[in-house]
Amino acid sequence: MSREKLVVIGNGMAPGRMLEELFEKAPGLYDVTIFNAEPRVNYDRIMLSPVLSGEKAYEDIIIHGDDWYRDHGVTLHRGARVSGIDRVAKTVTAENGITVSYDRLVIATGSLPFIIPVPGHQLPGVLAYRDLDDVEKMLDIAKNKGKAIVIGAGLLGLEAAYGLKRQGMDVTVVHLMPTIMERQLDPAAAYLLEKALTERGINIITKADTKAILGTTRVEGVELKDGRILDGDMVVMAVGIRPASALAKEAGVAVNRGIVVDDGMMTSDPSIYALGECAEHRGTCYGLVAPLYESARVLADRLCGGSGEYGGSVVNTKLKVTGINLFSAGDFAEGDDREEIVLRDATAGVYKRLVLKNDRIIGAVLYGETADGPWYFDLMKRSVPVTEMRDTLIFGQSYQGGTTLDPRAAVAALPAEAEICGCNGVCKGKIVDTISAKGLTTLDDVRAHTKASASCGSCTGLVEQLMSITLGDAFNPHAVKPMCGCTDLGHSDVRRLIMAKQLKTIPAVMQELEWKTSCGCAKCRPALNYYLVCDWPDEYADDYQSRFINERVHANIQKDGTYSVVPRMWGGMTSSSELRAIADVVDKFEIPAVKVTGGQRIDMLGIRKEDLPAVWADLGKAGFVSGQAYAKGLRTVKTCVGTDWCRFGTQDSTGLGIRIEKFMWGSWTPAKLKMGVSGCPRNCAEATCKDIGVICVDSGFEIHFAGAAGLDIKGTEVLGLVKTEDEALEYIVALTQMYREQGHYLERIYKWAKRTGLDEIRRQIMTDTEKRQGYYERFVLSQKVAQVDPWSERVSGKDKHEFKPMSELKLEAAE
Amino acid sequence: MNTHMKSWFDVGSISDIPRRGARCVKTGTMTVAVFRTADDKVFALEDKCPHRNGPLSQGIVHDGCVTCPLHNWVISLETGRAQGADEGATLSFPVRLEGIASSCR
Ligand code: SRM
Ligand SMILES: Cc1cc2nc3c(=O)[nH]c(=O)nc-3n(C[C@H](O)[C@H](O)[C@H](O)COP(=O)(O)OP(=O)(O)OC[C@H]3O[C@@H](n4cnc5c(N)ncnc54)[C@H](O)[C@@H]3O)c2cc1C
Ligand code: SF4
Ligand code: FES
């Protein structure tokens, strides 16, 4: 029997979700064809901002990979824009000539960004912010740094501004209204947000009306109506969106602002449905995913014969700018029939305002602390009377006692299919089942296994409530995460107490801080050992048995129990005599593999443990020291050829890299530390994804930090610009010491920086001379004991027992 | 394996093994890891993690267990059995202290 043909125009988030629901409910019911004007699969459009800022890559935001289409037998025409619908013949035709007939058609064309038709709006360099192509164009221009002007300080405009700033551009936002994000924020919250963005280096001009875009062959700037002229290499227009309804209109389907649909998402033509931002339901066009997903579920139901109805949605907004917490929902205008509750905490930068009407929350604006957003939103959506908790309402959910008011009761009452995480479409049942089946106890685990709250994070509160319902007292969201099972204290507390109580040995720490085990475990012992080495460099003796094997034998253990050996090649430089020595060692010890590492040096793999001291002895004769490829300490300083050879080099990047490596190897750090020095912004040493990086420029050295290119990928942050090599070294050393003193064991710099705050780090290192020098001196002190080549120490006999068996039995003889 | 089939072997002195550490004994057919705990108890296990044969002698010793250096399974020194959610066991051998550490096979 031939199946009914379902054709979908547009491959965005709304139809993606609808098809997921449809395939779950009625797999194989339809023969599905999708047309997508974009040349790609379905991706998470709301995550474009993290892609623009460099915090995520396109691959991270794909919703349906190629497999998904294949597995569900969906035909996807990529880069195929539908140009016409023939409702009589029941066919659609794309610009590339493909014509397909349908039994049922879903129009899901999304929105078009609105471009203000001022003079110059068609110049190259004037961009919208809607899809991946736009992001790629922005990133392309941002490569040359330069200036960006963003028109419109709404959600999209501000996210674009933040992303471009992160890409190193000089960014100005111009906004027509007196306050920013005026549709979502009241003036008080808008003020705080504007201040926070300004502190991040984004210029904001309000009450600014654009008169023209200037430029001859491409954008050069913007002229405002008050006569001001702003220079810019790029203009991003983020002033609003219009439902993409032209196609439907031409086909004679009823269109108002959007394509008019009923509660079953059906248009004026009973074979045609509209879904997503292009649709208009009861006079409203939505521009956020949550309501679209609600209607997607209804449409899926209808397509398999159900009678689901969509009743409209209340929406909330979050701004995805790292480090800024903002939540807004509902209606917060003032009025005689309304009351408001406001909480301000100036030092903490917190502002919360709830608007009540008839004893129910109708609006909420939260700035600085947004954890309770979902809870307020839930109370608002369900129109719960708040009389009894009015006094403590503003303090949030955790202040609500008593059974009747237990907000968990509401969550507990939700049906299993209630959606908790809108971004990833995870329902309550799935979360609860996974928690029980897998025995999950932490939020991170739940995120890892279910993806719930792993995207924008706005449902974190709900997920925590579910965990609390499922796990009972075993779950306490406010608890500090203990270091390990041996203590209830977290890393920060332990570090603080070691200093406060002057604890100088592992047993002293365990005794004073009431460890629950007699001698710790493989998690806490290495951490304590590090904290003590760092805090008491000249007094504490390293506890050898609390080190991971690699650090005990100064080589990396391999899967078969053999070891690999990586000598230092300072700044990636080597010579014929070094290479010859390596070749000789490889031959002599029959080392099975030699590899150039990702860290600009050479790895010899598969060495027997017993051979290590002899290998090191030979390498030592050629002048090699341990590359500490195993250390929680300085690993490599990658360099490029710089002024020595390169026609673009602005400074001696190789020399600086070598100098840093020679100065800084030795002292242990909380986690491994990798650096890079590039001779110019072309950045061939990849310095902008390192823990610490330097980009040499004509005027000096731009110091970067907090990059990541391992489990997470993240571009660096700029610490600041210094003029001389000496200063560069001093600032880098100080930064490293600050991290050494504050980082949690195994916490890379980017995670520590996130916890500590970039601005605080910049302040202490760049502007507080006394602090900086203090850090520098303490590092130098620590180096006195730490800068001893571990290989030569062992060649001269240290830890001999490690490399030899205790005895070899002649069993044949004994038996 | 009956007890009378076994005999004791002198493998060395307890002072050869670092506290919370291990040394290896090679038997010709296998490697045995001899562990010494913080309170000077001595245990012997085949130097082979039940997970993927990691050398347990290279792990961190804590209380009565060793954490395997390859993927962090925790193995009981006394029974050789994996702790927690992991399943599996490695061979364990009785050890006798007579001022010296002995292991038996
Ligand atoms: C040898 C090398 C791969 C290669 O053949 O090129 C390598 C090999 C290992 N890496 Fe790596 N990494 C190597 C460069 C990198 C790089 C690239 C770089 O340094 O420029 C990265 C990404 C940057 C970074 O550090 O994040 C990298 C990110 C990791 C990670 C993820 C760390 C993270 O926090 O995200 C691990 C796992 C860990 O450390 O917990 C890891 C762990 C490992 C270990 C130590 C795994 C292990 O525990 O056994 C591998 C040891 C093999 C050995 O015995 O040599 N390796 N590793 C590279 C040695 C560089 C060197 O000369 O020292
Ligand atoms: C940068 C950015 C950040 C955002 N952040 C958030 C957020 O934090 N929270 C939130 O809830 N929402 C956010 N949104 C809004 C959210 O992405 C949209 O509401 C949602 O993607 C709309 O889904 P849709 O399926 O209706 O349309 P879209 O996802 O826009 O998909 C429409 C698709 O149809 C294609 N198309 C159009 N016409 C045709 C045609 N004639 N033929 C073939 N294909 C066609 C388009 O190319 C497009 O791929 C953000 C949007 C952007 C751009
Ligand atoms: S990526 Fe690194 S950790 Fe992973 S297998 Fe390769 S060397 Fe090992
Ligand atoms: S081999 Fe021991 S944990 Fe994997």
C-alpha cells in the first residue's frame, strides 16, 4: 500500500521537533520529503550565538545528523528553496526545478530578518543575524578584528554584539529606544544589563536612530539622525523579524501577519498546515522555540489522526551571554491593579521584580540571580495564587516551607510526558527513569545522560526538583560538591582551611578536617598533595605515594603497561645532534614507536619500565631533560618562527617561548598547563586556544588566557597588552601563580577563570602591581625546589625500587 | 588448589616495599604485585587488573584497596575483587610475615 506523502517546506527547529514526535507516535506512516533553503541539516538555531562567540562549533549544535534522515527514510533536499505551491495539482516546486506532490503539506519557513531600508542597506558588509551563513560571514569579517556596529539592542542584537566582541572586534550597539531590551526588561534591569555589557567593552548608544549606512563599495560606517557618524567594517541589523509568509500568500492561503492557523495548526486549506515562526495563531506570531515546540506536538498528533489542540503559550526569555544572568517573562508594565515586589542587592548585582495581579504572578524580571526563573514561570503559567507565600516569594523557591506550598508538589504532579527541557525536548518521564535506572545523583550526570538542561540551562531548576523528588534527601542542590567520598568538604574549603589552620601534612589535613577514611583515596590524596606542595613549597615534602604513577616514574603509562618518554624540545626547536641522540636511543632500546606529538616535540612509545633509567641516562647525555608530558605542570610552549624567519613576524616569538619554558618548567600546577606564543595575529602557534597564550603585535605582547582545545573548545580571553618581553614573562608568571594558589586540583585555567571571574583576574594581574609582584615572587620561590630535572635525579639513583622487581622466583626449581 | 600443594616462597623484606606502595615479584609465568598498606599489612595480587589487565602494582594504595592506574577501577587488596559498580576479580595469594614478606602460589 502506498503511503501518504507529507512534504515539509523549511527544515528548522519547529518541523524538526514535529517530525520527531510524529516518528515516535506513528513510525512509517508517511513518506516524508523536506525542502530546505539552507544547504544543511537541522541545527539548533538558538545556539548560533555560542558559535559566533566561539564557545561552540557548528558540529556541536546539529540536532539531526545525516543518520537521522536516513534512519527515518526522510528525503531531504538541501539548498532547495521552494518557489511555488500549486494547490490544485497538490505539488510544490523548488528553485532548482524539483517538483514533488503532496497529500499533506507543512509550511515551516520561519521568519525573515527585517532590514531597515535606509540608504546603503544593500552594501556588502550589512548582515542579518538569522542562520549559519550569517554567522560565517560575521566571523569572516571579524578575522581582521576592526569595528562592528549592531543596530538593535534586543536579544539577538546583544548576543551578536557579545559574540563579535569575543571575536576581538570593537563593537558599538545603536538602539532606537531609551533603554535596551525594552520588550523584555524594565528600566532597572536594563540599566544593570547595559552596565554589565559596557564593562565587557561593548559601547551602547541608546535613543539613536539610523539615518544611513555609509560606504562606496562596502560598509564603512553608519550615520545617525542626530548627525553622529560611526565607523564600522560591518553592520549587523537585528531590529526584528517578519514571518516568512509570502510563499503561502502567493498560493492563496489566508495570511495576516503570519500564515493564519487554527488550534490544529491547519491553514485555510485543509491539506496545508503551517508551523513555527511563519504561523499566526490567535493573532500571535511567536519568536521563541518553546511555544513552537508546543504547537509542533499538536501538529504531530493531528497528522496521525489525533485531535490535539494548541491553546497558545506564555513565553519567557533568557539572554545567552556568558556570565550574565537574565530572565524575563510575562507582563511587567506598571498599573493600578498591579502590585510589585522588588529585591535589590547592590553588592551582589542582583535585581528581582515580580508583578502580581489578583494575587497571581503575571510578570517577572530577574537579573543577576535567575535560578528561580523557571519556578516563577511555572507559578505564572499555572496561575497559582501566591497569597500564602507572598512574604517570602521574592527570595525564591528554597525559602518556601510547608507541604501545601511545596513547589515540588507541582512538579511531582506533572504527567510523565510533560516537557521539562525545551531545548532538547526531554520529558519528565525520561529524566526520572534515567535517574533511577542509572543511579544518577548529580546534575552533571543527569545532563550527561539525558541532555536535560544541557543547552540554555533555563530548566535547571526543574531538573533539580525532579532529582529531589526522585532521590529524596540524597539530593541537595545547594550542597558543595565534596572533593570525594572521604570528606564533605569541597576543594575551596579544603584549600582555605589548609592555610587558615596552617596544616602542613596530609595526615594533619585528614585529622583536622575529619576525613572519613583512614588514608584517603586516589581522588583526594593527589589533590591534597598538590595543595600542600603549592602552599608550603619550602617546608612540605612531596608525598610520592600520593602521586599518579606517571608522576612517580616521570613517564606516561600506556595501555599495555609500558611507558612513553617525551623529552623537552624548548619552544619546539631541535637540532641534528638532538635528533641523532634520539635515533640512537630508539635503536639501542628497540623502542617500537616514535611520534611527533601535537605539542611540537617527539614521543618515544612502548618502553619497558625497567629500561627507563637507562633511556634517560642516554638522553641526558645529549642534554635532554624530561618534557613532563605527564605533569600537572608546564607541558609545552608552542611557538612559531617569528621574526627569526617569518616575513610577518613582529617579535621574537620563538625566543620568548623558549624563555618562558625555561623559566617556568618545574612547579606543579592544579592541572596541566600549555602555552603558545605566536609572532603575529595569524597565530600559527595556536596561542588562542591555550591555557595561556601570547600574540605578538607591533606594539608589544597581547597576553591571552583561559583557552581550551581538549574536552571543551574555547578561544582565549585577553588578559592585557604589555610592551616588553620582560613584562610579558612577569605577567604570565603572576597569572600562573594566582591559578596555582586558587585552582582546584585538575581544574584547567579556563574553568578556574570562569569560577573566579575574568575581570577579577585582570584586575589583580594587570592593575594591582603589588598583588602581581607578590605572585611573581612566590612562583620564583617555588621554582627553587621544583626546578630539578626528575630524569637526572633518577639516573643518579633516586627511587631505584620503582624500576626493578623486588625478586624473581625460580619456580620450576621450587616445585 | 589444595593448601598442601602450595609452598611458601621468600620474596623479600617488608622494608623493600614503600608504605602505601607495591613491588613486583616475577614468577616466570606471571607477575605478582606485593602491596604494603599504611599500617604495614602486606597483600599479594596478580599484577593484572580484571578490567583490561592494567598493572595494579603501579596504582595508588589507599586503605585496603588499590586504584588501577589505567581506568581507576578500585580493587580490594584482600580479595582481589573490584569494588563498587565494577565486576571482576584478580588472583590473590596468601602472604605470611616472618620479619620478611613471603608469598605463596
Ligand atoms: C602524545 C600526545 C598525542 C600526540 O601524539 O600528539 C598526547 C597524548 C596523551 N594525551 Fe593529550 N596528548 C598530546 C597533546 C594534546 C593536546 C594538544 C596540545 O597540547 O597542543 C591536547 C588539547 C589541548 C589540551 O591540553 O586540552 C590534549 C588533550 C588531552 C586531554 C584533555 C584535557 C582537557 O582538560 O580537556 C587529556 C586527558 C586529561 O588530561 O585528563 C589528554 C591525555 C593524554 C594522555 C596523557 C592520555 C593518558 O592519560 O594516557 C596521552 C598520553 C600518551 C603518551 O603516553 O604519550 N590529552 N593532548 C600529545 C603530547 C603533547 C606533548 O608533547 O606533550
Ligand atoms: C541568533 C538567534 C538566537 C536565538 N535565541 C533564541 C533563544 O535563546 N531562545 C529561543 O526560544 N529562541 C531563540 N531564537 C529563535 C528561534 O531560533 C526560532 O524561534 C526558531 O528557530 C524558529 O523555528 P522555525 O522552525 O519556525 O524556523 P527556522 O528555524 O528559522 O527554520 C526555517 C527554515 O526554513 C527555511 N526556508 C525558508 N523559506 C524556505 C523555502 N521557501 N523553501 C525551503 N526552505 C525555506 C529557512 O532557510 C530555514 O532553514 C533565536 C534565533 C536566532 C536567529
Ligand atoms: S586523543 Fe589523546 S588521549 Fe585520546 S587516544 Fe589520542 S592520545 Fe590518547
Ligand atoms: S585496566 Fe584497570 S581499570 Fe582498566
